[in-house]
Amino acid sequence: MVWNCGGYETVESIETLAGKVQIFMPDLKYYDCALSARLSRAPDYFDRASRAILRMIELAGPPVFDPRGLLRSGVILRHLVLPGHREDSLRLLDWIASTLPRDGFLLSLMSQYTPYRKLPYPELNRRLSSFEYNKVIDHALNLGLTRTYTQQRTAAKEEYTPPFDLTGV
């Protein structure tokens, strides 16, 4: 079983998944509590998500691939780099590199942020620039986070963005 989540989980909820989930795919969205409070109304996001992710890594163990190269167990830690918030991503990577077991997870740095409507946060009313994304990737590599998936900039094209109008629901 694969558990795809926003990372904002309690350790207790993760404990209930022990022995049932082989692959955890949590987001780790923010490092700064003021930023998570402003954008997601969750000032405790990093505190909660970081504890849950540490437990996921303990439960799943290091990534294991089958002979075909498919992930069978482990953690894929996802981070969506947001426009205007590159510094938060860099600080998050510093925490990851200094805290998490180096071979205990796979990192996915995502560039696909695409605004679908005007937001009250001016910095989020645009796509991520190549400069911002490349700086985050370079920082991850400089920290030795080499087990990292990255995205092509084409992942943020409008044709990949659903209409969010509840069509088909």
C-alpha cells in the first residue's frame, strides 16, 4: 500500500499505519512557521510534519527497489518549491540534510506549481522561475542529497492543470 499525504499528520495516525503501508509519500511543504500560518493556516505545520515524517522513515525503512526498478518500500519525501519562497526551501533542505538518515528516504523536488486563480498572496500569482528551482536543486546536491528526483519545467504547463471546477465529480 502507498500512503500519499500532505505531511501534516500526527505521529499517532502514522502509528496506526504500521505494518499496513509499504511506501509513504508525504509532502514537506514549509520550514517557516510564519509562512505555513499565512499560506495554510497551520503555524505548527513543520513541527507536526517533521515528527510524522521521521516516524514514517522509521516504519518504512530505507528505500527498497525490485529487480525492475520499482519502489517496493520506503519514503518519497516531496517538496513543492513555491515562487517567492526559495529561501524557505533552502532552509528545509538544510534541515533534511542535517536530520534525516541520508539513505533513509528519496527526495522529490517539484517545480509544477501553477496558479489556477488569483490568490491574495502576490508572490504565488505566478509560476516558479527556472532560477528559483535550479537554486534549490543546486543546494540539495551541494548538501549531498543525491537520491533526489527533479522535474522538467514542462511539468508546470497549463495542459497538466485540471480545471478545478468539479467537472466529473
